[in-house]
Amino acid sequence: MKGWMYILLCSDGSYYTGSTNNMDKRYIEHQNGKGANYTKKRLPVKLLYYEEYSRIDTAFYREKQVQGWSRKKKEALMEGKLDALPGLSKAYRDIK
């Protein structure tokens, strides 16, 4: 079963990262306030980015990975600046 990892822009300017096996249906659920509690309180939302996978479990794994990223790292991903991702993974204490 196919899966998608996606990033939404919420009305308060925050990002929401999720995964689903039906992108169209899930986006409509978010817009109608039937998605996650987080997005329900921050409507409307806008789909900014998604990745398609051949398996839903792979999309779920990717969701958990990206959820832990900083805002700047998520923005680099959405802008296709993949070469910048490793540098955005460094902790401030490691930068000298």
C-alpha cells in the first residue's frame, strides 16, 4: 500500500508533518477540522510538500524522522536544498 509523508503550513505559521495512505482524503480531513488535534486548532492549512513511498510504513518512518527536524531543516528540504541538510543537523554545541 502506498504512503505519503507531508508537511502542512498552519494558519499560525507553524508546520505540521504527517503521513497517510490517502493524501487527498487526509488533506480534506485536515481542512475540515477532522485531522490531527494540532491542525484542528490552526485552520486553514496549506499543503507545502510531500514525498510518495511504495509502502505506508516507509512514509511513517520518514514522518517521524522529519518531525524531529528544525524549521530551517524542513525548509531546506521543501526548497530542494538537500546539500544543506547535513549542516542543519549539527547541534549548536558542536559548532565551533
